[in-house]
Amino acid sequence: MSLDPKIADLAPSAPDLTPYDERHAVIYMRLLDAEADNADWREVARIVLGIDPTLEPDRARSAFESHLTRAKWAARHGYRDLLRRAWPKSEE
């Protein structure tokens, strides 16, 4: 799992976890933590997603919102898929 995966403009909206979701699980956790801390979305977009909201305000906002929505979905529903797949896989 990469600690700095490339961020798509929009997170997936599939009814099951995707490879993108698995690669971005840490990002999702960071987004949920930031929301719990009431962090400003612009700061989160810059730090967590690597998108400058000053230079790309629309992209930053839509990426932030879609990834946070997906993170919430994954926390409520997607984790079951991860457990069925025995994620994270051990590094042998």
C-alpha cells in the first residue's frame, strides 16, 4: 500500500470496495480524523489530498467531498469486504 497514492478528481461510487479504495484506505482514515477534528476542508484538501484549493478550488472541493463521502461509506459498509479479503495482506 502506497503512503502517498495519486488522488483522482472523484472517489469511486461503486457498491463494493475497489482497488482504488484499498490503495486509499489511509487517506480515507485521515479524512475521517480531520472531520472529527473539525478541520477546515481547504487545509485537508491541501495536506491530505495534495490539491491546492487556492489554485484549483473546484477540483479541491469536489475531490474533498467525494473522498470524504467514500470514506464514510467505507467505514460503515466497505470494511466488510476488506475483512472477507483478509486485508491488509501480510507482507511475506
